Amino acid sequence: MWPVPGHEALDFGYPFIRLFLISENGTRAEIQRLSEVSYYSVVETVIFRPGDRYGINELLYLDLSRNFAPGRYVIEAELQDTRLHCVIRSNGIWIQVKMPTDAINLAAIAYILKTPDPDNFFSALRTDVTLLQEFLAQHGGSVYAVYVESILDAKYNYRVNK
């Protein structure tokens, strides 16, 4: 069915995106909370033609242990058109979630698990700046540090631009 009406409102805050995890046994489950913010605006229709590609980088950071227990998954996205009549499904992407095995990242995970809301530690709206700064001071060499730095950057820019 080409061409297909769509749009470029791909941020998780818009109501047009749905993500699904498909386990190795074929169980398909929707990720319920993609974003803590919701965008409500007029979105212009774009016509998708064969070969067209649109994309955006978003970080899944809410309800992590509920959505991503260790294992292998396929992630699929569904994009609804602006009139909610047509659904476009993405190709699936295989991911493997593993617990860290090295001392630096195990210590970082232990820190996160001791915080008041570990499933949402990477949330800019929920996690206190002091916790994030302390995490970087203690675990700045971990693979998680880059995400904490981006959260702090967003918090600081919000305060400066407020």
C-alpha cells in the first residue's frame, strides 16, 4: 500500500509512536511508558514513498527492570498516521540485555539499585541532581556515565534557560 500518509513526529512524547518488545519465544508486549512528557501540537502529514527513511534517536529510560530483564528481544516500532487510520510497522532490531560482569559497572549498578527509584534513575524529571552528581563522582568510568552526563546537561540547560 504505497504511498502511505505519515508524519515526522517521531519523538516518544507524541501519541503516534508505539514500541513493542518481542521475546525469543514470540511473546509480544507493548512498552507502556515511553516518555514522561506529552506533546500536543498540530502535525503536518508527510507522504512516505518506497525507500523513504525517517529516524530519531531516543533513549528508553523508564521502568527499565520491568521492560528489560536480561535476555534477547526484538524491538519494533509502530507509527500511526495523523488521522490514526494507518499504521506503519518498522523492521525489528535484535537487542541483548546482559548484566555487567566487570567491577566498575557492577559497582555502578549497585549504586543505582540503592537509589529511591532505580527503575527510573535515568529520568531527568525524577532523579535529584545531587544523586546524579554523586554517581558521576563515584562511577564516572562506567558505561552509564554518559547517560547521567546527558541528564545533568538537560537539567542545567533547563535551569539556565528558565
